[in-house]
Amino acid sequence: MWNVLNKVAETYEDIKAKLANQTPDGTLADNPERIINVFLYIGGLVAVVMVIVAGIQMTTSAGDPSAVKKAKSTILWSVVGLVVMILAYAVVNFVIFRVVE
């Protein structure tokens, strides 16, 4: 048991050291990958939350056709937004890391 806990503690310290070495020293403009990843995570989180909210709306609609239609529309547009965001990430990633270099 103690071996496992020691291994977890060592792994935690290794991860912490690696993260400390990866912090950027320049401005935000020098680190476009970090900015892109932050926006990607935020957009993904918003899309997941919207799908959950729409699911709750659908289950609490009590068979009301307009509420079900609104919930389905919310799910559809959340997924469309997520797909657009992923495609935009792919295009920006291509431009920044393939064309610029």
C-alpha cells in the first residue's frame, strides 16, 4: 500500500515539475497555442453544458411539443457550434503551425 502511495506522490511531483518548466516566459502573443487551447476548452465546456440543459428541458417538457422542439433545436445548434469550433481549430492550427513555419 505504501509503495503505491509513494509512487503516486512521485508521479505528482514529476507532473508538477514538468508543468513548472512549461510555463511561458513571454507575452500572450508569443504563445498562440495556449490562447487557442483556452478558447477551445471554454467552447467545448459551453457546448456540453448547453446539451445538458437541453436534455433537462426535454425531460421536463411533459410532452409539450414546442418545448421538445426548442430542446432539440438547442442540442442541434450546440453540436453545430462544436463542429464549427473544431473545424476552426483545425484551420487555425494548420495556418499557424504549418504555413507560418
